[in-house]
Amino acid sequence: MIYAELTGMITEWIKERVKSAGVNGVVIGLSGGIDSGVTAALCVRALGAQNVLGLVMPCESIEADTRDGHRTAEHLGITVKEIDISPIFHVFVTAASLDTSDVLNLANVKARLRMTMEYAHSGNRLVAGTGNLSETKTGYWTKWGDGAADFLPIADLWKDEVGELARYLELPEWMVVRVPSAGLWVDQSDEDEMGVTYNEIKRYFTQGSDSVSAGAAERIARLNSSSAHKREPIPYYHARGWLDESR
């Protein structure tokens, strides 16, 4: 079975990443969604539940997200810690004099505060990222927020493949059918915010732009192009050669 084989390969890779880093486990942010659920499940298979710490980090969040984060941890048998970062967020917004009407900027701040909290709890652990290939291609993640991690187990899987893997891993059906959402605001969904479906994104990149409507193709191309900087290493000016030759 393809997903049995895939699971084995990913879990061995996780073991090697953790071993080579000289640490004992991983920490992962739990949103209650399928990406974090699958990532956590793979880490449990690789390292054992005792070596996986889940963080539930509400920040003016939808109650269901917090609840489902705990449900995920309970299903996997991992230690979970809930940290309400709302007070930190409010202090930050005030100190930075941010425009509170800029919803997207505030959402990015929340994502970066959450990742800061994950690294604050890393200690002798690596931070597991939860991004998938559909999000990577469209830039649907926050730079230095959920895009910051020590390793990304499912970053090469399309969203539907993550769903198939979730079923193989026997994750709860409520998680598999849950509407993908970053929980940025009430009734927010990933597909509504991106303006295209995960299905269209996969078809565009695997079958070509003609496989989706002209509108979807234009939207995906724009998302991919505008997020190119997110997928590249931090650029730096290559002065070394010139300096060495000039001395």
C-alpha cells in the first residue's frame, strides 16, 4: 500500500533528523486541523508519544480550534500544553502601534508569536512544521511564522494526499472532513481566502494551467509568483570572492 510505504519512509526520515540534531523529541503547534494532526501522528510513530509535545495556543481564537487541538493530543496520547497568547498579542499590537483594521497583518503577527512560543518550548526538541505542498506553492503561510520550523514532514504532499495519509494513520473522521482553516477569523476558510480550491492548485501544477479555469489559473500564477521570495534562502551579497582577490 502506497501510504504504508510513505509512512515508513517519512518516519525513518524524522528519526534521522532528530538523531542528527542530538535532541530527544519534537514540539508541534496543534490547531486541530489535518496538517498538524498528520504531522503529529507521524512524529509519534517515529519517536513515541512520550517524545512529542503539543502546544495549543489560542489567540482570540475560535473555541473549536482550541477544543480540536486538545482532541488531537488526546487521540495521539501526547502531552499537551495550552498557552493563551492573547495578552502577549495585545501588548505587542499596542507597543507596535499597529493598525487594528489590517486583519491580515494581525493574523501574521499571531502566527509569528505562536512560532516564537514553539521555539521557547523547544529546549531539547526540534520544532516540527506542518505545511503541505499546496500551501508551499501558493505561499499560503506566514514567513517566520508557521513557515519557520526545523523540519517539514509533509511539505511535499498535496492537500488531498495529506487527507489520504490521515486515513491510513487512522486519524478521527472529524479531523479528515474538517474544513481547512487557519482560524484567522470566524467562518474563515483556506480556500475562500486563497480564492481557489486545493483541487485547482494541484491540477494547475500537475496537469498545467489549461486544467483549471482562466480565472483560477491567473490567481494561482499570481500567488505563486508573489510568494517566490518565501521559498528561497535568505539572499546575501556575495562579497567574499571580490574581497579575497582585492587583498
